[in-house]
Amino acid sequence: MKRLAILILLFLMSPLAIPLFAQSEYRVGEVFDGKVIPMEQTKEILITRASELPGDIDHFHSIEFLADADMLATVTALVEADAANAGDKETSIKGGKLTYAILRFQNKIFDRYICFSAKPEEDDKYKVTILYIKGPESIKDLKKIFRNN
């Protein structure tokens, strides 16, 4: 039992575990952790340190789901809480609702981004996409990477 505890502790301290917790320091981490919407109701993509990532992106984690108005309000509140701490940001509000956000969090080694999009769908639902990205030096660079790929 003691060996198992030591192995688990070593894994959690290893670089392999960092991507699992990378976005957990942000409020939207609750969405990625399945605390806001059950994971079986989402589409999730996680790519780390792979050649498939364009430009200077080192980590890409996305989650997408359909939300009703109440769920959208919950997720939007999390994004807005993170936006309050962002070093740089772009947002768009339509009809009194946050529909788009790119939040940049600077670090000495790399920059981190949270991107948010909420698009109206039928039946009063919204297609919500949240990205957590680690990489480029500016929002402009991030947009350029996605425009070129």
C-alpha cells in the first residue's frame, strides 16, 4: 500500500501530470474537470507537446458542449472571473451576454490562454467552446496561428 501511495505521488509530481492540472488554476478549470457539466455531455480534445500542434503551441485542451441559458450563465460567470485576472483580453458581448473571449495570462516561461465562444443554436441552446492553450507570445500571434492552419 505504501508503494502504491509513493508511485501515485511520484506521478503527480512528474511532468506527465502537469497537463492534467494545467487549467485547474483557473475558474474555467471546473468545466474541464466535469464539475459544471458531466463529461459524457461534452466533446474534449487534449494534445500536449506533439508535432500536430501548429506554431508555438505547446498544449491544447478544448471542451465543447450544448448549454441552456442557466448553464451558459454559470460558465460565463467562470470566464468573467478569470477575465478579471487576465493580463490581456478581447471580449464581445451581444444581447447582454458574453459571446466571445480571449484571455491571456503571462508567465516568465510561456503564456497561457483561455478562449471562449458561445453561439446560439436551436431550441434555446448554445454551442459553447472553451480552449486552454499554452504557447504564443500574444493574442495577435495566437490568431495568426489559427488563421494559417
